Amino acid sequence: MARWQEWAAAAMVGGTMLGVLWAGPANASAVPWPLPAMQLTVQAHDVQRRIQQVRQSLSVRPGPLTLHYPQWIPGHHAPTGPINQIAGLQFSGNGQPLAWQRDPLDVYAFQLTIPEGVSTLEIAFDYLSPTASDQGRVAMTPNLLAIQWHRVLLYPKGFDTRYLLVAPTLCLPTGWYSASALRSVRRGDCEHYLPESVMTLIDSPVYAGRHLARFPLDAGKSQPVMLHVVAEQAALLQPADAVLAAHKALVAEADVLFGQRPYAHYDFLLALSDTFSGIGLEHAQSSENGMHEGYLQGEGPIADNDLLAHEYVHAWIGKAWRPAGSFSPHYNAAQDNRGLWIYEGLTQYWALVLAARSGLWSQEQALARLAQLQGQFAAQPGNRWRSLADTQYQGIIDFNDKPQAWADWQRGFDFYDAAILLWLEVDARLRTLSAGQRDLDGFTARFFAGGVHGDIRRFDPEALVAALEQYQAGDWSPWLAQRLHAVDGQRPPGLAAAGWELVWSTTPNAMVRDAEADGSTDLQHALGIRLDADGRIGWVGWDSPAAAAGLARDVQVVAVNGLAFSRARLKAALGDAAATGTPLSLLVRQADSYRSLAIDYRGGLRYPQLRRIAGQPDLLTPILRPQR
């Protein structure tokens, strides 16, 4: 047998697997590939130079053929396929090179003609994984790597990738271990995976490294959940008891929330490295997560401790169930992002709640996170011109993936964090309208019920709104439309609906304390700036005293009131200005230019905190409380 036939035979369960894979397309815009499985081999030995050698073979027929490099990557919500990172592309048949050209109107498409007598197309290229973050995501270090299959394959244009089989092989450095939702047989240094559809393959990344540990998160369940961790050093793989317990509690709390699990098994892939780029990306049976090296020991920073919760919720919201516009049977058709306030926004809400319920965040930290959000979006000037709904296109607009000079005026990916406050208000409103008989837990379990692995259920956002109305009458369609499309600059009312309000304190909240542990300074609600440990400004508020005085991002504060910059001196100077009414004097540097400026700000230190609203029911505490 050819290798693809061997693997196909091994993959059969009662003679049914290939029948399921080849059952026919569900979307008329793409048809099944009528020929045997592709072969794909990735050599990932060269971790020092970050080079992956790719070899593909594809059964073909004579005539014109167009191959696509994936462009619209699931979970990115934008055309981000890194085609600029491949080199050395060659096609051949029967040992002879074949000419190709790029489609001038679609640079992700490669056109060639298969000659008579050629039945197998050989494809070879190098994937040049970034060596530094200014080139893209750093996904290879001397000790660990991630393989995202969309970066290392081509596929025939016009065919449904759910019915295009591929038999992949990944060869790793000697002595390395790997983890994936894919099932494989290890032979030497190579993992030989069972044949899968291209769609399943792209949805099933691999993490590998010199050091790998595996932690069962729900021992004994028929649909097991495993945490696989790769790290720069073996010592980083020893979790604190409380940290491991919180991850187990996350799985248990999600069971209470959703009920039925929509996967056959689930594999958290977690990389612990300060070199490997941070990441969070959802898949049907796994997720990619990148955190700092001390994460398993419970060390800070804690701001992203809801990351694994977010990606896990996506197993239901975004993968098993997804807005119809976010699905295509292939990866080179534009997506409709109008459902991201659900796909990402509702997921982000549940990530915060589950982080609090499981102990990934303490109750104090969860409240501090909400205070930060309320303070940020209450003062954000960008919502005077750009609606929350319009931010759903930010991934496409932000094509160069670079920081914004005036983030609160431009608005960015607010469909994530601003939607937390929206969904909190929905939750509170459900509880109020129903006199405590219904809540967002119940609606979520009801709407996202019944997912089965391999069954992608698509819905229009309007269908979710209609289901919400059926669950609890509330005139939800105009109510949600106003919040999604308004450009009135009004403060998000989510916290007030839950019985809490934003207040200001001279004492940093838990999230600010954690963020400032690296020496940075957060004065966004006072002067309107955030600075790194060296005084370089990383964020300036558009309407802030700092902006009015002429400060902008990347300006460096050199001196405060005639003394060399330090965080302590800057904060003390704010206190003095509040007490004496004397303007703050700064010496700043912008590139090679120095200048002095005065900021007439007398409000002192201001940090967001939450306080109960007297006389109103407390709906937030029961939302954040563990449900098991």
C-alpha cells in the first residue's frame, strides 16, 4: 500500500471513518477533492535558525491547477496567513520542475499546469519562522516550538477542506516531546499522524519541546481534558498545588455552565517562555496558550490569568457553535465579522466569570478587572465616533498588527473587553426581569447545548437575539442594537445594573499593583499616561491632561520637577501638585529633541475601584461565586 492507504486503513473504525470524511460537502461553494490524500512532511530540526522544511505530495490530473496558501485563519478574524514567511517554493512532477506563477489579483494563489503523464505533484518550500517579534510571532526557540499547520501547507483551490484528506508527519529534534489533539505513532524523531481532513489538521496545532509535562484535569472522564505544558526549563513544569487545582476547577465550572462537552477529548497546549510569543488561539479540541515562565508557580503578572478560560469557552462558543459569517469550507474567502460580539465578546465575559469561579483570579482580582474596564470605557473618547459593532472589523483594519498611537481615540478590539460590560448588563437584566428566575448561565446552557464533536452548528446573530427574547421577554433586539451601534459616548451601564458603581481611590487596585510589579507606572486615570520602568510613555489618553500638555506615545520622561525620573518621584509630585496647586514640571525627550513642559493637573492619584450601590440588589457577587 501507499503510505496514505496504510494510514487510511489504520484510521478506519469499523470501516466508517473515511466514509464520514468523504460524506460530501455541506456548502455548494466548495466540493470534495476527488483524489487520494495529500502527504505532508515538516522537518522542524533547525530550531537555532528557526527554519522548517516542508515537503508535500498531491495526487493530480493533467490540466490547470491553482493551489492556495491559507489566508483567513480561524480565530484571527482577518486575512493574516503569513505568506511572506515562505521561501524556495518549487513544484515538480516525475522529477521535472514545473513552472508556476502567482495570480496577480490573489497573491495567495499559485497557478500551474499539470502535464500529461504526471499523476503526483511534489511541492517543496521553507517556512522561515520569525527569529524576533518584529518579524511576527516567535514560535520556535532552542527549547520549544509550535506548529500551526496553516503555515506549512498548500491546498487545491475550490475544494471543501473538510473532505480533503492529508497524512501529516512532523520530525522534531532528537529527544523532544510533543502534544496535540491529533493522534499519532512515534517512529524515531518523527510523529506520524493519522490522516485527517485539512480543516481538522489546521484546527489541531502541535506544541513540542525538550521539556514537557502532562496534567490530567478531570481524571476518569470519558471525554478527558489534559493540560500539556512545554517550557524553557524543566523546573518551570512543577505547578503550585493551588494553580493546578484552579485549572481543574475551570473544567468543572465549565461543566456546570455548559453541561454536555462538545469534543471527544480536549488538550490545552501551554508554552511557558519569556521568548516564545504570547498567544491564545482556540480550536475545537485544543487551544494554543503562551504565558510567562512563572505561570505554573502562581507568579505574576496575573492580567492574563483568564487566558485558558477564554480559549476553553471557545470549545462551545466559536467552534462547536459559531456565527455563520465566521465559517467557510476553505481559508481563502473573506469572513463576515458581524457576530464577533458573541463569538469573542460573550466568550470574554465567561472567561472573566470562570476565572473568578475557578480561582484563576481571586474575587478581589476579578472586581479589580471590572473596575479597570469600567474606568477605561467610561472615559474612552473613541466611542463618540466609532460604535462597538464597528470594532468587530479591527482585525482587518489593523492589517500591520502594530500598536496604535492614540488607542482610546482610535478604538481597537473593543468587541472583546467592552463586550464584557455589555454581557454583564445582559446577565443583570435577565435576573431583574425574571425576578431571579433566569440568568445568563441558563441562557448560555440552553442556546449552546447539544454540541457533538465534528458537528459545526452555525447561527446568525439575529437568531441568538430571538432565542434570548424567547428565554426571557425584554425587547432585546432594539435594546442590544442601541448598545452595539451607539456613538453617544455614554458610560457602559453594566456594573450599575449589577448593583455596583465605579469610585476613585488613591490606592492602586489589585490589577494595577500587579501591572506595576515590573517597574512600570499606571497613571491613565490621573495624568492620562502609562510609562515603562525607564519613563517611556506607552499610552496616552486623547482627552487627558498629558495630551493637552503636548505628550504623546514613545516620549520619554527624563526628569520630574528638576529631579531624574522615577515612579516614586512622579507619584509624589502628583500629590504635591494636588496639595499646593503647583503645576507639574517635566523634562521629556522625543527622539533627539528635549523640551520642558508643565502640566496643570491637580487631581492627585486616581485608581478605579468598585463599591456597592446602597439600596440596590447585589447581582455581581452571585455571578462570580463558584457554582459547583
